Amino acid sequence: MQYHRKLSDAKTALGFITLTPSGENNIIIVGGANTHYDNFKELPSEYINAIDRSKIILLQREIPQEINILVAKYARSKGKTVVLDLGGRDEPFSDELLQNIDFLSPNETELEKFIGHGLQGDVEGTIRKDLLSKYPHLKVLLKLGVHGCAVITKDLHIKCGNITTFNSTILQDYQVVDVTGAGDCLMGSFFVRYSQLLGTVSEEELYERCMKFGNLAAFLSITIKGAMPAMPTAKAVQDFHSKYISDLKI
């Protein structure tokens, strides 16, 4: 079920994506309705209804931070898992927001901006020193592009490589054409699987399987041009898994 907040006095948001011959992209965003709020002190009823019916709340920084804070606080009060994608607006982070987030999901560039300096090769040490020392409750899903992804917590560091590292013959049948939306696909797929497996396996196995599932879906997404049209279905992921990496537990 989907919930929409309809506005009569705001235009639909727009996104313009430029694509290089190698498949890399740049994105220009016009906020429109995504940034249109009359009240930063209470949540619209549509948001409350959506949160109440959800297990996991995924936030991104293309809406005002004040709204993200309200959503995160309400969701946490209802026992929901709250995830924040670090992409979007280039503005200081609210401590109140970070205190009410369970997972933070940046790519390496976004993480460097967040901590204020380069990673200098020691990603795990940097995250623990500059982020988890202040927010030990946070779990970081780090998107590593062609190198896959990693989950880093105060106790664990688990990395999962690009899905093609598990079967090199995949690249004989597939070609990378457009990386637009790959990080979003990975993150969304990770948390779909997370909601299915949580409480049924160990924490370490949970992250490993979710990362493999997310990397698989993200790889499929970059073999098709576009963003939304490239998002794979559950059946497409299952069929790919059965054909190429059926021995890999996802």
C-alpha cells in the first residue's frame, strides 16, 4: 500500500541525469514538492499512517532536515528501524537526527564529506574513530561502488565484494551501461532482505546475506539504462541467482 501527500500549490520535483560514455552520471535536482512544507513541528497524517504500517523507514536528504528529524523520532518511538542515506543536501547534520537513526548509508565520497577529511585507506578505523565513538548505536552500510559494500558497527566489520567476484563468467553475458540508481538499489534491496531475515539468523550472517542480495540486485540495475526502469524485480534477482551463483546463500 502506498501513501501520498497531495499538494495543490507546489510543482512535482524533477531530476536531470547526465550520463558519460562509461556509464557514470551526474544528477541535478529541482526539489519542488519534496521541499514544500508549511509546518516543521508536526508530521503530515499521511506520513504517520505510512510509518505505522512499516517495519523500516528509509530517509534521504532531499527533503528538509527538520522533517527527517520528526520522522526519525516518531519511527523510533514506534520501534521501527530507521535508515538514513547520506546523499542529498550539502548541509550540517543535526545531532538530534543522528541520535534517532539506526543505520547510516553513505558512499565513500559522502562519508568523507560527513567526517570532514579523507579516509586515508583505513575505512574501518576512520568510521570507528570519527563516527561510532560519538554514536556507538549506529550501524554503517558503506557503499563501495565496483568494490561492493561493507557493514561496520562498533563490534563488526564485514565486507562483500561485487557480485561478479563470485562468478567471473557473469561479465560474458552482461555489460555495465548505466550506474544511475545503483546505490539506491543496493540499499533498498539490502533492507528488503534485512526485514525478511531479521531474527532468524546471527547478526553476522544477516549482514553477509543482505549484502550479497543487495549487490546482486545492484549489479542487475547497472546493466539497464535508466533509474526506475532498471530496478530489478524479485523474480529477476532469483533467476540470476539460480543461473550464476546458486551455491551462494542470500
